[in-house]
Amino acid sequence: MGHHAPSTDLARQIFAEDDWVEIADIDQHYFRKEEALYESVLQTRPGSVPLGQGATEYVTEYRRDHG
């Protein structure tokens, strides 16, 4: 729905932010769980994969360095 401008405009008029929280079933517990999952993924990251670097940049540098 979000990529259709008329639908987005209508949704902004009809729904408040609290409505979207209810519809999506997102609350602080959800965000804490997502943060914990993200942290667990970071813990499995090889040291050779830097944080904050986009995938395209990483692949370009890797190919340059490793062929």
C-alpha cells in the first residue's frame, strides 16, 4: 500500500501512529527482541567483515584485494 501515493495519503488521514502500532503488532518488547537478534547476528560476524561498510563497497574491496 505504501508505494501507492493516493493510498498513503488516505492512510495518513485515517490512521494515527498508535493504529499502525496496533496493526503491525509492534511494541517495545518487539524492538528489544529485534535488537537482541541483531546483536546475536553481529556476534557471528567474521572479523574480516567490517561494520558500517556497505555490501557493495565490501565486495569491491574484497575483489580488489583477493582477485
